[in-house]
Amino acid sequence: MDGDSPCYAGSPYPALSLYAAAMAYVEAAVVVYLRALYHPAGFFFPLEPIPLGMALTELGREAATILMIAALALLSRGSRREQFAAFVYVFGVWDIFYYAWLKVLIDWPKGLLDPDVLFLIPAPWVGPVLAPMLVSSLLIALAWVLRPPWPRRPAPAASRAEWALLLGGAALVLWTFIRPNLRLLSPQMTVVYPERYAWEVFSAGWLMGAGAVVRLVLK
């Protein structure tokens, strides 16, 4: 398709959504296979380590997934801000569809508070399913503000204050995911889940990000 066509110029989000949903299915299918192989009795914490070769393959697959999203964002036309918006949009839609596909394929999660392994780099991320869903929703909102899907005045530019809120909030949220397994220096070690997830820290980080989005909307 011609990059200058009205369809492309109108909004990249339909194509980005299709890509994210398809990639989410691929990842969900991989998880279905892994659970059948290594957790046939059910997915429970603490998780026993999988073979080293498979663990390293999983690390590589996750890194490749992020590179795929980044490459798609860089290929999208527009400014750096618009490319960043494409990246966070695809990431958010991908994560939501990932859980939707798992629900379709294996009827999991049973509830939004079910614990899960969210990511593996640099250490295993763990948290309730609801947490990444809330983050993904915020990422989609941020993308729409930075790269509006509908005709409107020029998109606002994020100031240092908005960036401070976004980065500070992201740091708090990531801390709640990574903290329980920071001790893991090898993919061969057992992955644990905290007795109590730090919802208060997560909420503070999420609200900081939401505050940045609201500030951008009001500009």
C-alpha cells in the first residue's frame, strides 16, 4: 500500500491492532505448549525451573518480541513521538490480547487476580493478571494522546514534568513486578510469588502515569 494513501494517513491503529492481536496469539500458543510440557498438573507458584536450554530459548524469544514491536514502530511513518506512540500502543494491545487468547485456548486466567509470570528480563516479573492489564490500558491511552486516532489539533508534546511522571510511575510499577525475584541470577532457580502483592506501590506508579496522560490531554 502506498504510504501516502488516505488510509495510512488517517490512522495506523487498525493495522497496528491486527499485528498486535496476531502476535499475541503466537505468544499465547507458545505458553500453552510450555504449560503442557512443564506444568501438566497446573500452573502454581513456586514454579520449578525448566531445563536451561529451554529457559535460554524463552529469554531469547522475549527479547525478540520486544525487538519486533520496536521494529514495527520504527517502520511506521511519523515523528519520533509518533513512533513511540506506535510502540506503546502495540505493546498494550498485545498484552491484553495475550490474556484474551489464553482464556479462549485454555480457559485461563480464572480471575483477574490470578498470579502470573509476566516477563523474564532481567529477572522474572510476577504479578496478578489485573496489573499488566491496567498498565496496558494506560499505554493505549498514552498512545492515543501522543498520536491521536481522530482528526484534532496537533498532538501535545510531553514536557519534563510529564516525562518525570511517566518514568517515575513506570519505575514503581516495575519494582512491584521484579522485586520478589531479584535474587534470581540464573533461569534455573525457582520463581516465587510474594505473599502479598504491593498494590499500594503499583497504584502510586499507575496514578503517576495516569496523571501524565491527563496533563497531556488538558494541554
